[in-house]
Amino acid sequence: MADMTVGIDLDLTLRDINTALVDVYLRKYPEHKDKVVPISNWNVYSFTPYFPIGRAIQNFFADNPDEINSISKPFYGAKDFMKELSQIAKVSIVTFQINDKWKEVSLKWLQENDISFHEIIFLKDKTKFEGKFLLDDCIHTLKAVRLKGNSTPVCRDYPWNQQWDGLRIKHYDEFLNIVRNNLALEQINN
Ligand SMILES: [Mg+2]
């Protein structure tokens, strides 16, 4: 394996946590069925504006890790992507989880869904991650990482991060190509 470390965000990059949150929420509050804002219309990173219970959604999320995690699905192609990526680079899952229980179930989720990786790093401040690339969907993270310079941020395309003007991928294959091209470049230069 080549000597290149890449960081991969977990939530909304590999794990479809939002769909699961809405599902679990509607199990508890079926009367809110038509009041939750459809995910396609979400455009920021706080859950608060999209649920009738408002700010209480944050505690709802923090307090229901088992239920939300267990029904979270990997995005289409995520497993194959991580398998292939792990064969060509050292892969760090770089993720912020709000409490210890969420850290625990997130690790379980990766194992149960057979996601390949070499290490997991729980970081609130992802600018601390040192590697070649960092794949993430959050525009605030991408901007901060670029500013700090410890890795090159790559955006996982979503309607709400269109203002990002750096590297962007719509499909996992494109990230594999970015990594492969860089590995080839490094070989030429060495
Ligand atoms: Mg994310």
C-alpha cells in the first residue's frame, strides 16, 4: 500500500444519518408526519429548523443513538468505495460524534456494514487531521481545513454546499481517481 493517508467523513459522506433521524423521529411523533421539512429542502447543518420540536431535536438525537444508528444505511456504493480506497491508501475515518455513546455506535455501524478503514479519529476540529485529502460535506469544515492546510479538502457534493469553490466529487469514483492520480504523480516525482 502506498504511503498516503486520506481522511473520510462519516455522516452524510458514508452514513445516511438524516434519513434515519427523520424515521426515528416520526416513530415517536407520528402526528408530525406532514410537519417535518423534507430533507431535500434542508440547507444548513443544524437539525433545529426542520422539526416541529425545534431545539429539542438536538437532545432527541443525542439520546437515541441505538435506534437512529441501527437503521442508518450506507449511501449507495460506500462499501465498495471504502474497500477499494483502503487498498491504495491509508484510510482514516475522521468524524465528530456528540457523545461517547454515539462514538461507540458509530464504530459498531462501520463494523456491521463491513466498511473498510484503517483507523477512526474522533475530532471536533477536523483541521487537526493530517493527511493528503479530507473528504467531507460540511462547507464550514472544508473552508477551515483549507485555511489550516493540514490536508486538502474535497467536497462531497450536496445542494447545500454549492458555494464551495475547491475540489468536489459527485460520485465516490471521482475521489478514487483523485487519489490514484496523486499517487501516480508522486511516483513520477520520486
Ligand atoms: Mg458530514
